[in-house]
Amino acid sequence: MHDKELRQKLAAETGQIAWQELERHFARGVVVVVTPELDLVEAAARVAEDDKRALEEWMNRGQIVRATDDHARRWTDSECTLWAVVVAPWVLVQGSRSLSVH
């Protein structure tokens, strides 16, 4: 798939979802948090393209991390809604600064 087509497809598949609907994916260990500084669709495209260099750089900066129990507790307590997109087997999510990684 062409870069532009991939990004358009991912953008069309990105939407808001309640945390409660993501909990089962979290339990499977496949929820990945993308900080608000990054574009969620671009991050998803890099995952789909297996761009190891970009992903490693973002992981080293803490801009992409696997969701932790702390994330899950905060999201449950706030009854939040997150932006999400699936790049199988991963579910990439992004919330506001107060709900994301730190």
C-alpha cells in the first residue's frame, strides 16, 4: 500500500473509544500509548511500516510505551475516552496530556 493510502486508511479507522471498551485489549497486553506530541496516525503508519528506527527513537524518548497498570487505573478513575487505531496486533491510543504517559 502506498504511504498516502496507508495514512488515509488509518485516519479513517481512527476514532474515539471509551476506556471500558479497551480494557480487554489492555488485559491482552496489546495497548500502546502514544503521547500527544506525536501524531497518532503517523505513529500507526510507522508501526504498520515496521519503521524500527523511528519507533525505537520514540520508545527511547518515552513517546510510545506499552500501557501500564498505572495508565489503566488513571483511565478507569477518570472514565475517559481515548483516540484509538488498530494496527494488528496493537491498539494505539492517545489521550490528553493529563491522561497519557506521564
